[in-house]
Amino acid sequence: MSTTVPVMLSLLLALGPAFSQKTQDGSYSLNYYSIGMTRPKEGFPSFQATGYLNDQAFFHYDSESGKAEPLGPWRQVEGMEDWEELSKYQKARGDFFLKNLRDIMNYYKDRGNHTMQEEISCKLRNDTYCGALWTVAYDGQDYIKFDTKIPAWIPLQPEALNTKVKWETEGSVHRAKAYLEDECTQTLQKYLQHSRTLLDRQDPPSVSITSPVGPGQSRTLKCLAYNFYPRSISLYWTRGSNVVVTELQNDSLLTENGTYQSWVVVEVPSSDRGPYSCHVQHSSLAQPLVVSWNEGQESGNQ
Ligand SMILES: *[C@@H]1O[C@H](CO)[C@@H](O)[C@H](O)[C@H]1NC(C)=O
Ligand SMILES: *[C@@H]1O[C@H](CO)[C@@H](O)[C@H](O)[C@H]1NC(C)=O
């Protein structure tokens, strides 16, 4: 087990909190992703919507259950949303969504199974509106988007000009702008009263090391960090006092419970006893976490 901290690492250690980057730059976003399809498989919903606060999915609606239900830690949050009301609202939205999809199919003279996806989002920084987005895709291709500055619907396919004309004739420009800049941001502000602590939380990583010996004379040392939040993390291996140059650590993956996992792998000769240590830096940790690999035992901090 290596206890000496090499020069470069002790420097990082001394930098401490200043080094721990906050991914949260004081901005928060509310996103809605929706998908509709004309012919879902038997028993599957024709319309689904998922709401996100920053990167955290907080509710899901589907037209089969007809219910908007909170997800993950939001199941325990009281008083943030009236889920029955939201269910009714999403049901009406789904009907309208599928009507728009059928209009678009008509513009293309399409039949059969087609899909429409929509992303709507608004963002606050320092409690002030700082941007929004509304895009629609048809069969996976960008179709039309809203520009709040002009304001106008911008067709992204020739057929989308029909949609622009129809929506703008129906007064949708004023409504979409008001929705994004006022209603969406007010909803986000309301949600933040109940969710800020969840979104600002600092979940420290658990770390485990596995070291299977592969075919030939090599061993794979894998250092896995999991259950951490927010997303940004740095992982690397050292051998003695030297940093081992490895392939880039994989991008952090969001898991079902709303936390992230990431790992870094190094291939070493199976006869090599190291000492190897995995170093983990995360905003939740006052100091980098160092977990040593000892041959013959799988190690971890939990
Ligand atoms: C229609 O397309 C969607 C999205 O590609 C797919 O999930 C669904 O199963 C399709 N429906 C049928 C009947 O194949
Ligand atoms: C947010 O507010 C703080 C304190 O009022 C200020 O220092 C900072 O510059 C603001 N950030 C932005 C992006 O406006």
C-alpha cells in the first residue's frame, strides 16, 4: 500500500476546494422531451413525455397509463406539483401533439408509422430568464424550431413551411414566446423552491477496483466510481509516484437513480505488483480519494 503522496498530487491536494469545480454555474433548466408515434406496437403508448430539471428526470407521462408520475427522489418531494393536474395537462398535450403529427404526415403524403419528437426548455441564471428552446423533429430529422428573438417559427424542411404558416395564423408565435419566457420560467422557479437542494446536492463517489487477469500475461485494473453527483469527476491511476498514462476515462454515465458512474482502466503485466492506486477527484470531496490496489483482494472504499 502506497502512503507517500507524490509532489504533483500533493499540489492538487493543497489546491483543495478551489480545484473542485462546481458544474453548477448558478443556472438551472427545465426541459420537456416528448415523443409521439402514429402506430405504436400493441400495448405501447402513442405519446410520452419526460420532464428534466437540469440533468435529472423528475417525471414521466405516457398515454397508456394516462398518468404523469414523479421519478427518483421527486417521489418524496411534497407539494411541488399536482400530479393529477399535470396528468390532465399532458393528456391534452398528447392529443394536440398527435394531431400536429398527422398534419405533418399529410404535408409529406406519408402513411403508416411515423414519429414526432419535441424538446422544450427554458433556463434561469441568477433567477433571471436566460434562454429557451423549442424544437420539433419528424422521423428523427429536425423539422421546425422556434426563435424567441424574432420571434417566429423557423422551418428546417421545405414541408415545414406549411406548419409555420398554419401555426402562425393560429396565433402561436405570441403564445410560444409567452410560454417559454413567462410560463416555463415561472414553473421552473416554482419547482426550484422544492428541488434546489436536490439539484445542488453533492453525492460523494463510492469506488471499487477489479483486477481480472486476461488471456496472455496481462491484467486489467479497473477503477469504478459510482453513485456520485454532480457529473464532473477526474479519475486516474498511479504506479508508485508516477501517474499512469491511460486511455481517456469514459464519459460519466447517468444511472437509473439519477447519479453518475465512471471508470478508468489500465492494462498491466500480470506479474506487475505495482503498487497501483486509483485517485478520484470530485466536487463532493475535500481531498482526492486514493484507493490502493492489493493483489489478491478486490478493494473499495465502501
Ligand atoms: C413505430 O415506430 C416507433 C419508433 O421507431 C417504434 O417504437 C414502434 O414500435 C413502431 N410501431 C410498429 C408497429 O412497429
Ligand atoms: C449572478 O449574481 C452574482 C451575485 O449577484 C454576480 O456576481 C454574478 O456576476 C451574476 N452572474 C451572472 C452570469 O449574471
